[in-house]
Amino acid sequence: MIKILRSFAKILVFLCLIFAIWVGYYAYNEGFTKKWRKLIMQEFDRRGIEAEIGKLTIDPLDGLVARNVRVYSDSTRTSLVASINNITLDIDLVKLLGKKQFLNSVEFRDTDIFLPIDPNLEKSEKIKITDLKARVRVPGKSIEIENANCLLNGIQINLTGSLIQKNNIDSSFLTKNFGNQDSEKLQKRRSLLTTVIKEIKKINYDYQNPPTITLKVVANLNEPEKTIANIDLYGENISRQGSSYQINVLDIESEYENGNLAFKKINIQDRLGGLNGNAQWIMDDSTIPFNFKSSIDITELTKSFTNSKLLEDSLFIDPPEITASGHLKFENKEGKTKPFIKIFGSIECNRMILKDTLFEGGVTNFSYDDSKIYLRNLSLAHESGTLSGNYLQNEFKEFQFDAELKMDPRTFTPFMDKVPVFVNKLELPNNPAIDVKIKGTGNFNDPKTVNTIGTFTLGSCKYNGTPLTAVTGKIQSSKESITLTDFRLDREEGYLSGNKAVININNGLVNLHQINGKVYPDKAASYFSSKVNKALTKYQFKAPPSITLNGLVDTKNNLQTDLDFTFISKSTLNTELLEKRLVIDNPKGTVKINGENLNVALEGEFVGGVFKHIGSINLSEKEKHYNGRIQADNFQFGDLVNTFDFKSKTNGIVGGDVGFNIPIDEPKKWDGEGNISLTQGNVFAIPILGPISPIISSV
């Protein structure tokens, strides 16, 4: 009998075990009935959470598990807030059967949660919480979160906190935050969260050591807007996609209270230095006031967020010291969240490279307000000198400035789309004596709109290869021209002053008005035209004559030149004829250049007499001829012959009026007409002209 009972007991135990396994298998795979799921969902509803459980199963290790849980904003279940793959539930069966609060705790083990930012959009960005490990106790009317750990879009999150529920929540508390899909406030939050998630995706870091966010939260579910939280962020070796800039250490401590987020500590370390500051995020209007002091590589940091040609051409060898205050505001325009910044402060830096040009230092006070820029008390140092001034630019990139330049202006040629010709002709010493005071207006996007006015003083240097001692005057520039007025140019032998000189930037024409002074003509011409300078080098004055210049000079090809050049001297002029040096006393004359036509009028004293000469030549002709006329009176014939070493003992006084045409390539084949007289000497037959024939031939 005992054996029979034992056998029956074994069979019963085996059947119970089989039944238990079947129940467990069924509960794990098929789950509890809809009635049980409804009881659990009612418990969530008492907590103010509108949830739908896809399956309720028993796991051999985890126990009661709710799977495929979907959380909605309200009872209509039209707006999905979160999708959770599994939740382990700790329930009190006695209380469950007694229809009392039966949920003791909720445990997440390797749980994944996906929260669409905008459930109405099929391709909405999602907040992805993966590998969630947490235990949430629900004693009484509170929710205690114990050591929750997860990855939020790849960033490590550590969370602890308490959620207090003083009163029963008749309707979902999520409705307040997610129920009104057309709420402007909700749309702003969604747009902002979308921007944040997109930025998180662009962050590069060591995935074995991701950035960590530690949160401590205390909240009242009846009044979620009064939530208090401490949020700390720490990360190392962080960069942004597409950028080589790396943050070595990022350490942020913040507090969330009354809907605002206060950043009590912001610390950034990179290869050059550190940034320390604080900020506050005012959620209602998406504004972030901030203050900071920085010695990091701010240029490379900014490059990682924006593309700017100016930033691409900038490199700080030594870290800039920046102190700044302002606010950052996110505005939603046309469905997109765009940042707008207002900032003011100061920058001080040492060595930096701008457009491949090394500057030794710079300092400025600055402000920036939604594309409006103001640089005040700007100072820039270069090995050749300094630049100081102020700069103001509005949202249309229209600017105005005033500046004082005491450095080589060629330093700034890399910053110019088109370098003015006169700048390239300057040759300055290493430490030039230069002082340019200038102010102007224009549009940053169109260099042709720039207009300036000012004064200039320049010390010893060379212009167009010719030395000058000093130059002063007034300067004005516009779209097509540079105008110099009331200027004076000093040279070692004299000076040149002018009422006005207008330089056309496009075609190289120089319009001269009332230019006069005492200076060697060839040197004066060298500043404007190398062709005229070459022609005048044949005529050397012992002392600088008084000269005047008026007209137009074509510095490119001379075709449009229309210039009047006059001179008068009480000294002597040395020139060459038949390889002999001739000395002309008290010379005066006029040279007129009209395109390729050259007209000359010359008077002076020579070999005891006086002469007048006019002549012209067309420089464009292939076979050039010089046409002219000379009137002479009281020439000492003996001195004339001796000057050219001719074999003649004839003396007397020569006078005459001769017109001539001389082939430039074969001057001995000249022809002419006129009359010549010889007094107080031997008469010879005309037109043979005897000894003076070679002289005339050589003209």
C-alpha cells in the first residue's frame, strides 16, 4: 500500500511539474489574458500613465514581464510618447486580488525605449534609450528611481530620483505636456529636441568611454513644471563629424528648476587652454544667457559648427584670451530651429596668421547681435607697424569704419579681391614711417561699394622704383577711382605739389590737375609714366627747374594720354647731340603728349645766342619722322664749331629760321627749308652750308 501511495505521489508530482512547465511555457509565450493585462494597465493609469501592454508573461528568471509596452499622452491613444520592449513587474498578488494598489516595483533589464519626438511624423527623430538597467520602486504615492543606467543615443546616462504623487491623477499627466499637438510651446520643444538629437549624432567619441550624464531628479507628478534636477555632464576626447578639432575634457554641472536650466559650471579643455563659464537656459523663450572666459582654440571650435572662409584663413599660434557675455536664442522659423546669438566682450591675442600673414598681436572690444558686428578700439600689430580703429556692420553686411594705419599697406593685399595698382608700386622699408587716417562705408559682399576718405603721410620710400623723401595729402576712394588732393611730394632736390590727382582703378588713367613744383622732370615723370621718364632722361638739369603738369596719363598703353608738361629754369640743361654734351642756359619749354603724338616747344641760350624750337613726332608710325622748326639768333659760330670739333676756322655770328623733317632711323637723310645768315665772318654758298651741314644732319 505504501509503495502504491509513493508511486501515486511521484506521478502526481511529475504531473504537477509538467503542468507548471506548461503553465510557465504558456505564460512566457502566450502570456496572460487580456483581463490581467487590463488590471496592470489600470495600475499604470492610477500613476497617471496611459499605457498599453502587448503581452504579459512570466519569465523563468525575471518573473512577471510586460512586453511591447506603448505609452500614450492621453486616453485617446493618438499620440505615442514611448515604446518599451520589456518591463519586469513586482506585484503583490493579494492586493491585486483585493483590487488595491498592487505594484511594488518596476525593473528594467537591458531594456530599449524609443521616444519619437513628434509622433505625428513618420520620419520623426527618436530619443533612443538602450541597455536600460534600473529598479523603480513605487511605494505609496511616490516613485523611487534607484541607480538607473542606460545609453541615450549613445551617451551614458546615470539617473536617480523621486517622483511624488500627492493626489490621484484623474487624467494622464502626460496630457499636459504632449496632449495638445498644435501647442506652440510643444512645437518649440520638439523642434529644439530634434536639433539636440541631430547634434548628438554628429558627436565623435571613444565608444568604450562615452560621455556621461548624471541626473538626480525630484518631481511632483501633479505639478511636473516644478521638477528639480541636478544634471552633470562629463566627457573626454570629443570631436564633431567633419572637424579635426578635439575637446580633451568637457565638464558641465547644471541645475533644472521651475522650467529653467542653470549651467553652474562649464569647463572645456583643449590643446591650447581652457574655457570656464556659466549659463542659464530659459525654456519659455528658448534663451540661454551666458558668461565665459576662454583661452581655448575658439577658431577651430567655431569651424566645427559653421563654414566660413574667414575662419578657414585664420590660425592662432597662441591662444586668444576672450572674455564675453551674451545670450543664445533658438527661434523656430518655417519649421526649423535656428540659433541666434547676441554677445559682447573683448579679445586679446598674440601671434596669429590671417590669410598667410603673420600678425604679432591684436586686441579689440566686440559685440555681435544677429549678424550685426561692432569692433571697438581695435588694434592689430605687425612687424611693419600697427593698425587701430573701429568697425560697425549691420544685418545687411553694410559697414562703416574708421582706422589709423601705421604699417605697410601691402600687408593687407591678401585680403583684397583686386589690389590697387598704386599699392603694388610702393616699396617701403621694414619699419616704414607711415600714417594713414581713413574712414569709409560699403557692403562686405561687394568690394565695389566701398567709399573712403582720409589723410596720409608717408616717409622715405620708393614709388614705381623712384625714391621719394616724403609725401602727404588727402585721399578719397570710390568704386572706380582713388583721388589725391592737396598733396605734396618731397624729394632730395625739391618738391612736387598738386591740387588733385585722380587714379582710375579700372583702366589705369591718371588725371592730373595743377601739379607743380621744383623737381627734375624725368624723376617727376617716373612716378606716373615710365615711357615719359625714359624720354626725359636725355635732358639733365643742373638744378631742378620749376615744372607744371596738367592732363591725362595713360599708365597702361599711353594711347589715351593727353598731358601738358612745362618747365623753366635759371640754371643749365645738359643734353647730347652728335655724341657731344650740349649746355643750354636758362631753358624753358613745353612738352605736350596726345596719345602717340609728341609736341615740343623749347627756348634757351646756347653758344652766346638764343633759340626757339618747336617740333612733333608720331610715335605710332613705323617709319618715324621728326618735324620741326628752329629759330636762332646771335649764335657764336666759332663756339658752335668748337663744340662739335669740326675742322673749320670760320668765325662770325649765325642766325636763321629753318624748318626740317628728319627720319629717325636715318637722320642724315633729312631735308628742310629756311634761311641762315652769317655776319662778321666768311660767306659761303647756300644751300651747301659747309661745316654746319653735319650739325643739322644730326638733329
